[in-house]
Amino acid sequence: MPLQAMCENCATATPIYRLSAVILDGRIARLCPNCVATQKARIDIPYAPRADQGTIQPSTTRETW
């Protein structure tokens, strides 16, 4: 049986491996999948994905090792 923790938004007991750590209203909160799906306007994404995902990052090339 997995360990249960409370969702910080709806207080639903949720298995720990299902909780997501997100920035909610300016602070890091642990939310259940239902709250992550319904509270998208309150969740802040701290960075945007890179547009050039197909290229190799400079820090991972063999020349920098």
C-alpha cells in the first residue's frame, strides 16, 4: 500500500507518487492529478520548453568533457 499525503489544494488523500510539485499562486505546492488538470490558470510554469529540442545542448557534447 503506498504512502498517502494530502493535496494542498483540495485536501484529498493521494498516493505520494501521484502528487505533483508545482508553483501554485507563487509558492510550491503538492497537488493531486485532478487539481493539476483543473487549476491550470493558477499554476505557474517557471520556464518554457526550448524551441530547438532536436539539437545537442552545448554542455552535453564530448568536447566539453
